[in-house]
Amino acid sequence: MNDQLKILKEKEHLTQYDLDRAKAVLQVEQARMALEDARNQKNTMRLRRDSQGNYTYQYVADEEKLDDL
């Protein structure tokens, strides 16, 4: 990100393409961060059964939210 800011600051005049590209890169990074946050957020409880037949509750990420992101 710092490299991109440095390149934009060094230019004397910014074109519309430069601005659109910077906005697109920002949107992609924000979407990536939202996806990573959703993966790390374990707020749904699921009942699991292990190989010996025992049941346990586990907190897992919300699959529907991950699919949307």
C-alpha cells in the first residue's frame, strides 16, 4: 500500500485511470479483509460427532456469510 501511495504522490498529474485503479485496489483489499474477518469469527454453534460416536459442540464460522463475501 505504501508503494502505491508513493507512486501516486510522485506523479505530477493524476489521470482518471489512476484514481479508478486506486479505488478498485482499495475495494479489493476491503473485501479481502471482510472475508478474513468472517473466517475468523466463530459465532455459530454446531453439533459434531467424532469417530467414537461422542457428540460435542463446536463454534464455527457462518458458512452463508462466507459464501456471500
